[in-house]
Amino acid sequence: MLSSKEVPQADVLPDVIRTVRFVQQHKGSTYSMIARHIEKGERQGRYYRHAAQLLGLIDNHRNSAWILPDGEYFLSLAHQEQMDFLTNRIMNLKVFQFTEDLIRRNPGSTEKAVDDLLKNEGITVTTGDRRAKTLLSWLIHRNIIRQVGRSFYIN
């Protein structure tokens, strides 16, 4: 079973990277500061901070975020190396492994199939619906899957 804390809810992976860079430059960043920087609402600031935490790049305590050594290392890499690093981190998260496995076993899977997977793994209905979009977005961004119409396939 998955906990909702194990599933990101920040659709735009490049904005997760912007979050990490912002936190590096502004130790003690709050979710409000992050939200303003990435030009999203305050709730989204929390989502993007949480996504960067899931990737092990920043940490947060009492709404004060700071960069971790892996985040510093990540930001020191050239762009392609950053993308490879992110792919590795993403695919080490259980929820992405489950999603990739679903699509591999069922070519042409839909977003609804990912929603159902999340629900079967214990994620609530409303949360699962929102988070399936994030999972698919990140996997597409990292070229692990591709979308054809409303269907998803392994690359």
C-alpha cells in the first residue's frame, strides 16, 4: 500500500527544479515564497516543495525549507546529467515503478487505469485522480512513456 505522502502532486517537473534552485538561493523558504517564485497558488507551493522533498533534493521543517547535499550536487550538474539524475530518482520511487509496470503490462493504458492503480494501492479517490496526472506528466517529461491520444505506452 502507498501513502499519499509517497505520491507527488506537482505536474510540471521543470518547476520542481526551479523550486530546488530557489530553495538553494533562499534558505528557509516558505511554501508561499516558493509559490510566488514558480508563479503558482500557495497550495501549489506546498505541492512543489513536497515533490522536491520526495526526490531527496530539499527538506522542510515547520514551513522552512533548505537544500540537501543531493540537491546541491544535482544543481551542480550539467543539464543532461541533471535529467539523468532525475530519471533515476523518479524511478526509485515505488509509485513510479508501479505506474511504469502497469503501462508495460498493459500497453495503451489510460489515465483512468493509473487512477485505479492508485486507488487499489490505498490513495483516496480525489487524491488519486489528481496525482495520476502528475505521475504521467513526469514519466512523459523523462521520456519513459509516450502518450498517443488518451493512451500511454512505454518508450
